[in-house]
Amino acid sequence: TPAAARMAGVTSADGLRRRFCYYFSNRRGRKILWPNRMNEDDLVALAASFKGLLDVKGPAKLSPDAMRVYAAFKEEVDEATDELADSSTAEAEAMSFALSEAPSHALKRAMIFQACANLTTGGEWGEISARNLSLAIEHQRYCLQSTQALEADSMRYEVAEDAAKVLAKIRTAPNLKPNTKTGLIHLTRSELTSTFCHHVRRAGAITTG
């Protein structure tokens, strides 16, 4: 869930979140009723086509054009970080952490893209092209946008999840019986908070009393 993806309540959440690249969507991209069965020979051939990745080793450098692409992206990230410097919101904090690792994540992804591209072009390992770095940066930009969307929607999801937890506890509480006529359980706000939601302003404070 979005709340779990934010690692809410985890002590080292900030450190962990900067290690992940989020791909977030709040709607279904496509509908697959039943996946097509892949021919076994095609599957074996596909797996074999990646065997060359086992031979990839040694350092890699950016081509001159790729270096210019990287410099522009680094400047973009630095400017975005500076804009968040005076903000203390949770969204700004999460974005700052994501931005701090964005150049590194983009370079790592570019290395993967380049290694795979070399399998089809027959190129030798050692230099990352501007095209593959640009593709990696586009992925990274989407991950940054996903971080923003996740933070923006997370509070709504957390409230909904907390409400569902409280409702489940109320429905299963042995000392609370539904009204025989309406089928509803009636509680005042004081009864609700004193029994199920001690310290409601503190995260994770839902209890069963």
C-alpha cells in the first residue's frame, strides 16, 4: 500500500526510502484477463540472450555527449534541491532525500541499459552513450514524480487505513452490540476515542483500550 511504501513508522524510513526508486500509479494501466503462455523455446532463447551480461566487468565512463547530458541533469537536481531548502513539510523532506540520490540512481540505471544495449549491438563495455543515459534520466524523473505523488496521496491512504482498523475493532469488540432495529453500533466521540483511539494525534495510537 502507499503508506507501507513510505515505510511509515519505521525508524530508519528516511535512509531506506532514499535507496528505492518509486514507480507509483493510482489507477490500473491495463487489464490482463489471462496472460499469454510463452513458447518454452522462446523463453529459453530470451534467457540465453542475457548470458553475455555475465562477462560485463570493469569501470565505465560517460561519452562526451553523455557527460553533457549528466551535467545538465545534475544542475536540474541541484536547483530543485535548493528550492526545497526552506521547506519543512514531510513532502519536501521526502523529495530532498530522493533528489540527493537521483544522479547516482540514474548512473546505475544507465550502466544496466548500456550493458543490455551492447548485447544487441555487439558493442564493448566501457562507455555509456548519451542515449542510454538520457533514457535512465527519464526513468529517474518519473521516479521523482512518483515520490511527489506518493507523498501527496499518502495521508489520504493512511487516514483510510486507520479508519478501517478502528471500524474493524468496533465491529469485533465483545462489549459492543448493534442496535436491534437499525443494526448500527452507536458511540459518542468521547467513547470512541477513550476506547479505541488513545492519543489520536500520535501516529500508531489506535488501541483496543
